[in-house]
Amino acid sequence: MENLALQNASASLPPWIGFVWSALAILSLVTMWFIFEKAGKPGWKSIIPIYNVLVFLQIIGKPWWWIILAFIPIVGVIFYIWAMNLLSKRFGKSELFTVGIIFLPYVFLPILAFGSAQYTK
């Protein structure tokens, strides 16, 4: 019975939703690949789950154990905001750019990846 309800729910979605979701997934992968490469890390490290977070922590200059913070309720949200702020600062951007990353990541992260921003340690 529950399985039937799930099938009916997915069948009612318009077909273009899958296309949009796929396009956003590909955009995210390519964007993170370029951000990693701009930071001097191999781009392929951005597509390996969990390892990509450890490399991301190296990029923003934080220790590996910060990954634990991401799994603590409420603290995880604060960790995300703080990590995005550190990322934007590493690329010479302001706190206002961080707000853009948080609310419009599919716009501001590609700007960071494909724009003229340079990574600084």
C-alpha cells in the first residue's frame, strides 16, 4: 500500500522536474570541481563522498574533525554558514557574497568557480 502511494506521488510530477534536477546536479559537480582546482586541489577529489568534505576543510583551513560538527543538529547549519563564509573569504569575497552563497548557491558558487576570483591561503 505504501509503495503504491510512493509510485503515484512520483508519477504526478511533471517530466521536466527530472531534467531540472539533473541539470542542477551536473552544475553542482562541475562547480565544485572548478573550485577545488582553483584552490590547488585535484578536481576529482570533489566527487568522492566524505573525502570531498575533508578536502574542502583543507581548502578553508580548518581541521578534519570539523566534519563531526556537520552532523550535530543546529550546529550543522551554523557550520555550513561559517564554512561558506570561510570559502568566500579565501577567494577574496565579502560577507555579502556569503549571504548570496547561502540563499542562491546555484548562482554564487558558479560565480566563484568560473569568475576571476583567486584563491589565497
